[in-house]
Amino acid sequence: MGAHVADLWAEGRRDSPFVAVPRPRLNWIVAEADAAWTARGAEIRLDGEDVAVHTGADHLHVAWPFADILPERKYRVAVRVQDIAGEWTPWSEERLISLGAPATWDAALVGLPNPGRTAQPFIARRVVSVDEEVAAATLYVSGLGAVRAFLDDAPVGDAVLAPGWTSYQERMLLDAIDVTDRVQGDRVVLTLEATGAWYTEEYGFDGDARRVYGEQPLIAAQLVITYTSGRIEAVATGRDWDVRGDGAITSSGLYAGETIDARRNRQWSRVEEGWAAAEVHCPAPRVVTRISEPVREVEVRRPVDVRRTARGTLLLDFGQNFAGRLRLKVAGNAGHEISVRHAEVLEGDELAVRPLRRAEAHDRFVLAGNGEETFEPFGTFHGFRYAEVTGWPGEFEEGAIEAVVLSSDMRRTGWFDSSDPLLNRLHENVVWSTRSNFLSIPTDCPQRDERMGWTGDVAVFAPTALTLFDAAAFLSSWLDDLEIEQQRHGGIVPFVVPDVMGFPPGPAAGWGDAATLVPSAAWWASADVEVLSRRYDSMRTWVEVLHGAAGNSVLWEGSTQFGDWLDPTAPPDAAGAARADRDLVANAYRYRSLCLLAAAAEELGKTDEASRWRADASRLRDAFVRAYVTPDGRMLSDAPTAYVLALRFGLLDDSEMRRAAVDRLVECIRRDGYHIGTGFLGTPHLLDALVDEGRPEVAEALMMQTENPSWLYPVTQGATTVWERWDSLLEDGSINPGEMTSFNHYAFGAVVSWMYRRLAGVAARRPGYAEITFAPVPFHSLDHARVRLETPSGSVAGGWRREGNDIVYLLDVPAHSRAVVNLPGGAEMMAGPGRHEWRRPSHTRAPRPSGGTISLFSPARDIVEDEQAYRAVVGAAGAYGEVGRLFRVRNDWSARSPLAAQLWALPPDASGRIAAALGALAADDPAAGHLQTAGEG
């Protein structure tokens, strides 16, 4: 086909023609160009007539070259690109663009005049006369709660739970829907239905839940009709609208669930009695045009197993944990009730509902009795894999119940594959946790009485989210709310955004650093410098807050901190009791924020400010080393996270100190038996720190570990999403006793970014993948690893595979990019657009000798380096149940003393059992003794 424009879009959305600004920036991607192709310029065509010339190779966020676009107009845009040889691509397909807001917003917030209870669902209606031929019609919908629209009783639009959750005190989103084809004839009836959703939910813990925003859902909408005569008519919500509260949805809550009584269903366009005049509510929050994809139905799943319980209920297993709800097709007698409860896991044959806390997650459907009926909740969602259905009439037939998967409808951009099915499943688990928790806002979990925008979770996960999905616009919308909440709290970023908790104000490291970490990650992924310019004040304010918190000291100490949350050694009831010192962690993240702020200032041309922030960072680094690092590189907080953050964030600039620190990090990991020893704030940087410092074999040992705690342990237990805790499900199959136990939490899935960048080797060297780094780190235990990415610069694919004694490295470079290639044992080289392949010998690291035959009197550190010996020891100890498990977890596997001296916590006969296991191993393989894993050098 040759070079051609494969994609063209405006601003940050590909899913809709509607944009939020009158001068939308344009983006395009050229595909199938040859290796010598370089763009010289482009022509942009508007409505098939006007042509503007664009000079240069820029193809992202290109300024709109025409007059402002106007409301109620549809524009057609196309582009063609010229290369340096003077050759033109064909014109692209035309892209429709429309402004997503009316010329004036006249709609009032309306609701029920005399609601009978709090959070009462209601219906609003207006009959619209259409007295001329219609050229175009757009429906604009907003509100406080969840709103859906109907024209003549038929639904319009595909958004779910719209307009979504924002900082309702300040703003509410506006959706635009093209309804031209639906507004015909001499009249239409516009009906809107609303439930409270996030707006009326009660938030809080430990019996202190309260409504934060309002008591009742509210609606604002405006139908704008453009007639062929040129006349424009706007029909906006106000006192002249009819409302009623006796619709089929009798109650609805995000946590409680929803009740639908189909006997109350009506064709509301034809019902004339029983309406009341709408009540107008003032003042209304600011209405803001949507900039990111709404929540939509993204998949429909059928159960993989359905069985009757002893109590006669139906237990459905959908084979996957997710966020969504059920859709039922059922026939039965009028008044018959079907009840549905939801849970992520089972305890025996029962739903495990304790982790849901006060979230009932209970939907009820009352039949009308008029043949087959379809039920699906409207104003709620649940996080679940299993559902229990009570009251199903008759026999259950296949297809009668489906699961509707909900998520903000971001475009998928990242795919990973390797020769290890556990690693592949881990990746898919992270994809599913992203889908489940990027639902209107980035939440912590989708199932219990929380589902909030915890800032610490997304702060560490943003790079992975932006790898797997085109999430830049989604995160940008959320950052608008972060800045609003930050301003309300005097510059402090609250723990959750939107802030519904009202915790006592105080900065928290890692959590508040979302103000710097998320914009920086979004800029790097999207190449949109406007992300930095819009967020720079927020970034700077956060850094200045921390400067004030430090007071007269350079170091920030003595504040309440979450710390390295959910370190695996933390007790179930004390998630913040990590091994890494909280002040050390806080200052490491403060240093990281200073560095990111300096980089943002430099990118924005604020050179004086950049110099200031770099100087502040240098002073903090020096103080950090003086306070927390001994001259020989030992951290005063001798925990993996302490070393990881110091190494990865660049706090140790002395090469000898770095070498000593990584040696000690490896020793800490060996002490833990090559198991994970980090929490929320250390885990995302762990493998990078090891590979950066030349220890890929240790990174492999951690990545491929299957015992608890590890990334792959949940996978071995059947997990289909990422768990909140490393051991949300204990090894005996019981649920972790902590009151905070989710099975769908993405934070520990942040490792997926590393799998793309280092394991497969494809990383962005410049924002938007305008330049790529290809530097794979092959695992000895894998036969291949490869990734595919849809980037702002085009499609990128890369990875490696083993062929005999060689490794074949593969890389596809898109037309708008170049790659810097660093392969093991080779010199750096450049690669242009196109497909590249290199073959190199497999430089496998030599097995590390264990010092002779492994026995009961071998040092524990030798045993842990020999996978077969280690398995023999822990297998023998496992015969003692929980005592044996605790031996494995608590033993110091870095000890140089004989293993026999460490068996005191086991029963007296354990030494004989372990000695026999080791003896049998030696008899089978007298030469046994090797590293757990080996990486490519």
C-alpha cells in the first residue's frame, strides 16, 4: 500500500467526533513507510475545500489552522503528508469533528419537588414540537448522579453511569449526543431518568458513613435543533419540565445495589397523568465538556459454570473477576422477585461477602409477568466473579443471564506474550484490574464500600495504565479534579480524589505525589506538553507544600505517612507497618517530585525555576545520604524498599556507594528467600533497580517466583485480577483476615510497565515514542517475550526468541520514530522505520557453585541459591503445616550458619526429614547446586 495516513484524530479522543475546545489540535499517524522516510510537512483539508499547509515533521497536537469551530456544525477534516523526497501520501479518510458544547448553556438543574426518601430515582420529561425540517439535532446531558436519555421511549447514546464522577462541588461533565436521526416528524418526547450514583452515595468507614454531596439526584439537559431554514431552537431543563418518582427503579445505590419493579414500567412518552412540575436547584456546579471516553459496556460474558446450591439458589461463575452487572432475560408471574448477590471469591459454596464490608452488592428484580422480560441495573455496578441468584423461575437456560463488563472505554494499546503461561496470565490480570478500576475515575477497587480515587494507587500505576491503554485523556480529566481538591486543601493533595473522606489535612508521600507522578507519566506517554503546562502550578504547589512541611530542616520528617503500604511483612490489621522507614520513603518521593518538577520546568522553558528545583533536589539528596546512608552504602532502614528507592531515584550518586547498596539489596532479597519484600511504593521500582545495577538474575528470580509473596503466587491460586494484598487469599485457601482485602486492586500490577520496557525491551526514549530504546533483558527461564504497542508515533513491536544457542531480537519501528538499540554483548546502534532482526549468541550466566554437595549443614544462603535443594527443604518443612510455612517465610535465607542451626522452630524430627529430602536429592543428582535462575549477560 505504501506510506499512508492510517489514523487521524482531534484532541484526545478517537471514540467520538465531539471535542471540548473550538480550536482542536490534530494528530495523525503515517504507516507502512520505508526506512528512509521522513516527513517534511502536511496539508490539512477542511470540508473538502479549504487547505492549510503545515510545515515540519510534527504530527501530534498540531495547532488548528482554521477559524474556530462553531456549535451545531459538523466539520470534515482530512490530511496528507509529504516526505523529504517530495512524495505525498494519499489524502486520509475524513474525520468528523463537532464542538461538544452548545453556544449557550441554558439548562437548569432539576429534580423532584417533594421526594419521598433520600436518593430517590426519578424521571423527567418534555414534549418537543418539531415544526420545520430538521437539519441537525444534538442532545447535551449533564447532572448530579447517573442520567440516561430516551427519545420517544427509545434510549439514545451508549454511555453508562453518565456523566460520571467529578468534584461535584465545582464541576459536572457534559455529554453530547448526535440525535439528528431521532428528531423527525412533528413532535418528539424527551425523557431523562436519574439515580443518585456517586452523588448521593454515603462515604466513610467504621460506621461513620455520610452523604457528602447531596440528598437527591439532579438532571440538566439541553436539546438543540437546527432546522434547514437556519433557525436554531434550544429546549433546556427548567420549571416547565414534568417529573415523577414512581418509575421502575425503586431504589439505587452504588454499594447497596438496585431494585427494579417492572410492574411500574410505562411508556412515559404516552403517560399524561401523575406528573409534577420540576423543581430548579441553584446554584449549579460549573458544566465542563467531556474530554475523555465515558463509561461504556465494553464486553459481555456468559457464565462458565452454573450450578444449583443445596439451598436451591443458582451459583454462577463467570470465570473472570471484573466490574459490571448482570443482564437477565426471564419470564415469570407478576410480582415474583429475583434476587442477585455478588462476590469476588467463594468460601466453600457460599459467596465470600465479608471483604465487601457494608456494600450489600444486592440487586432485586420484580417481574411484570408479561412474557420474557429483560432486567439490567442502571445506576450501580459491582466488582465480582460470582453471582448467586435466588428465585429463578423454572429451569435455567443457557444465555438467560449475561455479565455486562463496564469500564471507561479507553482504547487498548499494549499486548504482551511470553513462553510462560503464568506470566501471560499475570499480564492479563493487570489488564482486567485496569479495566475494572478505570471506571469514570481511577479507583482502588470496584467491589467494597470504597471504590474511591486513592491517589497513591494511581500515582505508582500510571505508567502501566498508559502502556496498556490510551489513558492520557482519562487521567487528564481526573487531574482536573485533583487540582480542584488540592486548591480546596491549601495545596495539599488529599488521599482520595474526588475527596469524599475529609481526612484531617496533611501531606502524604506517594499519595500526594500523584500531582507530579501522574502528569509526568501522561506527558511521556502522549508527548502532549500541554499536560505539563496545565499541571505545572499543581506540581509546583505540591512541592512547595512539602518544603513548608520540612520546616527549618531540609528533610521532611515526623509526619503521619502511609509509608510502603502493604509490605508483605505488615500484619493483616496494620497495612502501613512496613520495614522501610516512613521518613526515608517520604524524602525519597519528595526528591523524585523535585526532579520531575525540574524536568517539567525545563520542558516548558522555565529555566530559572528548573535551576531552583534542581538545586533544592541536590540539597535534599545530600541531606538524605547524610541521614539515611552509611559510608559503605548500608541504609539505616535495612529494607528492600529503602535501597530500591535510593537507587532508582538517583539519590546515591557515588558509584561505590551504589555498588554497595545494590549488593545489600540483593542480600535483603536473598534473606527473604527471593520473595517480594516491598509494598505499594517500592514494588514498581524494584526490578528496574536490580537491572539498572547489573543484577538481572535477581530480577528474574523475583519475577518468576511462585511462592507467597510474589507476583505469580496469586496466579497459581487462580486469580484473574491483581490482588490488593500479596496474600489476599492465604495458602490454605482462606481469605486474609484483614478487614481491607480486595481481589481487584491494580497497584502491584505496576510491574507490567517493566515487562514491556525491560523484559521485552521496548521503552520510550522520548515522549510519545518519538524515539525508542530497545534493550531487552532476556530471562534464562523463558523461550520468548514480545510486546506490541499502539503509540502516538505508530505501531511498535519488539521482543526476542531463542533459536538453538542464539537469541533472535525483533523490532518494528514506526514511520514517525527511530530506535536506539542496545543488545547484550553489542555496541549501541540506530534503527529507522521498518522491521529489524538481529541474531546474537545466548550469553547465559554460568551457574553459581554452592560450595559442594548440599546437606543439612550447608549454609542457608547456599541452599536458597540451589532451586532443587530449596524446594526439598521447604517441601519437607511443609509437612508440618502452618509451622512449616512460617519457617519458610521467617527464616533468614542469607545466613552463613548451617541450616541445621535454623530449625529450632520446627518439631524435633524435622531435621531428619529435611536431611532425608536433601540426601535423596543428592542421590538423584550428585552435581546438584545452581542458582535459582540465570539471566542473559
